[in-house]
Amino acid sequence: MQSIMPFFEWCDASLVGQAMRGSRLAFPIVENFHLFALTVLLGTLIVLCLRQFGLLYKSVPAADLAAQIRPWNMWSLVVMLASGILLFMSEAMKCYSNTSFRVKMIFLFAALIFQFTVFNRIVGKGDEPGSASGKIAAVVALCLWFGVGMAGRAIGFLG
């Protein structure tokens, strides 16, 4: 099995990685955008999940609510991924041996796959508020995305 170490070394040695590390302001500014985007993403997800639980916007079809929220959801995801790549490149070698980073990546890939397959399909069906499938999808989506946030927060503290 081939190691992914060369990829991490390349990211760490890249001009982007060096520029991020060489600036006193770049990392904190990019991290603020990253955290703000995650907050917006989680906020939009919570609104949809509360609708799936039948606690919010009961009279609005889930598909309509999802369509209204989608631009916020998508832009926050784009900003979060772009800023996350910059943050990763600035400390790629630290991330290589960081268990929390690996856990975050597992949660992130699982959350993205679940969000764009199962969750969007269930929300798009427009089940009645409080349906079993809607509640299960909401719980899984919340667990996955909050797992991304918690594992990301642990990167700097737990290793």
C-alpha cells in the first residue's frame, strides 16, 4: 500500500502553504471564514431538520423550504471547502499525523455523501412533517455535520 505522505509533503511545501504559514493574518482570517461558513451550513441544516421533525414550518413543504435555503447551504459549503483546503495546506504535515484530522475527513466525506444522496432525496420527496424517514435522515445529517465541526475543533487540541 502506497503512503499518502508525498501528497502531504507537497501541500506543506506549496506556495500556498508557505504563504499561509508566513503570514500572521492569513490563517486567522481564513479560519474565521471557515468557521462562519460552517455556522451558516449548520444553521440551514438545523432549519431543515427541525422541519423534518415537524417542529418548524409545518405548513411549508420540505422541498420548498429546501429550495429557499439551498443558496445559503451551497455557498457556505463552497466557502467552507475552499477555506478548509487553504487551512490544510498551511499545516499539512501537522494534519498527517493528527487523528482528529482523519476523523474530521471521515465525517466530512460521509456528511457530503449523505447530504447529496439520502438527505436531499428525502427532503425532496416532501413527506409530511414528522415522518419516520425524515426524522431518521435529520438525526443522521445532524450527527455527521456536527461530527465534522467537533472533530475539526479537536484538531488543535487533541491531535
